[in-house]
Amino acid sequence: MARAVIGAPDVVLADEPTGSLDTTNGQIVLRHLRELHAGGTTIVMVSHDPGIAASADRIVTMRDGAVVADTGSVIRAEAESGAHDGDAPVPHAGLVRRRRHELADLVADALSALTVRPAKALLLILAFLLAAAGWSRPSG
């Protein structure tokens, strides 16, 4: 956890942050994540434990790779209609996937990988060039 928050990041991605911890230490980690959130850091946490998920302000539930519920949609729907239907999640409300954004994210990730680990990127490019050269040579 210390490695994730060093340098005061704007966003922390936490994949099962309490997964291998006992209850007491899991609560300590959740308390630290709440403190980071109170300080302005966005926390994105993945958990299979409904009790851990319940500590979040917004819960996006996925099943078989698809979003099936989003409690953030309830907040948007309440703000738009002025009504409150309880805490039941609204499936797929306001969720739109944009290919343009996905492509921009992929390009940004690729450029980031080239600049963060240039030696690894160079070796990968070299491997592709060698493979392409080997395939284009006539066998003989």
C-alpha cells in the first residue's frame, strides 16, 4: 500500500487490497483508503467481498464481463428526477462505451510503455523485426 500512495497520486487502483489479510488488518487498509479519499484521491477498488464493497461510495457490479449494476447511476437519476427509489442499483443507466476513448487510451498506454521501459520496448521491436525477417526469407 505504501508503494501505491507514495508521491500522492490522484488515483489509486486497488485490486483486492484486503484479500490476504485478517479482518483487523483489512479494516486498517480500508481506513487508510478512506483517509486518502477524504484527502482528494480517487480510489478504484476491486473486491469479491460484498462487505468490503459496501464501504465504497459507489459500487459497480460486473458479471461475466458486463456491468449489471451501478449505484452511481442512482445518484445521477435522483439528481435528474428529484426522486429517491431507495438504494437499489439501476442497471446500465448512463453507461456508454466510446470506441474513440478506448483507442486514445490504447495509444497513450503504448506510448507510455515506450517511454517508461525503453530497453524492453527496444527488445520487443527487435524481436518483431527478426521474426518478420525470418518469415520473409525464402526457404531453401
